[in-house]
Amino acid sequence: MGNLKRCFFLLLFSLIRVSSAGIFNGVKPNQITPENSYRARKALFLPSIAA
């Protein structure tokens, strides 16, 4: 259960980081495509599953 909660917070944190990074780079949040968020999510979850 703790591991699931940790994954959830990591995902939430990465989404916040991606959206704020997009704002700071002058990119509107709606320009972040689902493909990019999917790639970020895959990169997040693959190491945690393999570990």
C-alpha cells in the first residue's frame, strides 16, 4: 500500500513539475500533448515496477 501511495505522489509531483516547466518555458499547458504525459508516466512507472 505504501508503494502505491509513493507512486501516486511521484506521478502527481511530475505532473506539477511538467506543467510548471511548460509555463516557465512560455508554453501553454494545453500544448502538452497526451503522448508527452504518457511518455513521462511510462518513464516514471517502469523503474518503480522493475525495482
